[in-house]
Amino acid sequence: MYDELETALKQCGSPASAAECHGILVGTLCAKNEADSKIWQKHIFPTPDDEQHSGKLDHLIAEISKELPQSLCEESFDFHLLLPGQDSPLDMRTQALSHWCQGFIIGITEGGLQAFKHLPEDSTELISDFVKIARLANSTPDETNENESDYVEIEEYVRTGVQLIYYELQLSTANTHRLH
């Protein structure tokens, strides 16, 4: 799915990567409990003229958005970050993970969650770590077993962290609705 989305974005002239796009969708879903197409379009296509995207891109985004809520549920371990495959060079995967985290921060803030201090401590710490990972965009790690292992560990940390953030935000929303 990564390569398909990456190709569709490039064909539409978008400066965004597939990883960033997926991060935006997931961040929005965490904040709003829906993957708001207006938010991802605003960042994927910086000017309204750029929104002349293909039906293929719309279809891919709709397909991804449809699958996200179920995959993020705490009982499910189906959620995965949309990143290049393990056969891709480590620097490419590291850059994509950085872009994914950038997208997630965009999605969660544009989805309405700007005051991270109101989140549970674990979620606040995770988001802070995601900001640090997002800053790694220009790093180029050497292809060593140790760096590969570190990358896999960080990717898993982000994946499980997102599930925790989603769960805590949905629990928080459910409690707010019950109180009113």
C-alpha cells in the first residue's frame, strides 16, 4: 500500500510522502475520532489549485481511512505505520518514519488537540518523543545491525504509542460525553 500511495501522491504533484499522509490521517483520527479529509487535503495539497488529484488517490485514502479505526482498537494488533518495506534502505525508512511522525503531529493538532498538557502523562510523553523523532528527517544512519535494530525498536515504540494515545483519547472523550 505504501508504494501505491507514494506513486499516487507523486502523480498528483503533492509534496507530501505516503508516510506523512498516513500520519496525518492517524493523528486526525486520534484527535477527532474520524479521519477528516479536509485536514489531510490541506497539508497534502498546499494550495487549492493542487487538489486536482486523481480518483485513485481518493480511493486509496478512503480505503486507508476505513480500515484505521478497527486497526487502532486496543484489542487489535493489526495497526501498522504505513512505511517503506524492510527491503528498503535504512536511511529511506528512517526518513519515512520521521515524516510519519511529522504527519501525526499535524493531524492531531489540526484535529483539535493543541493542549497536550491536558493529556494523560503517557500520551504527553509519547507526543513529545514523536516530535523528537520527526526531527530526524535529515539523519542518515549507517546500515549496521545495531542501527537496524534501533530503527525496528523505534518503529514499534511509535506504533504501540499511537495505539495508547488513541485509546486514552477515546476513553477521555467517552468519559466527557458521559458527564454531560
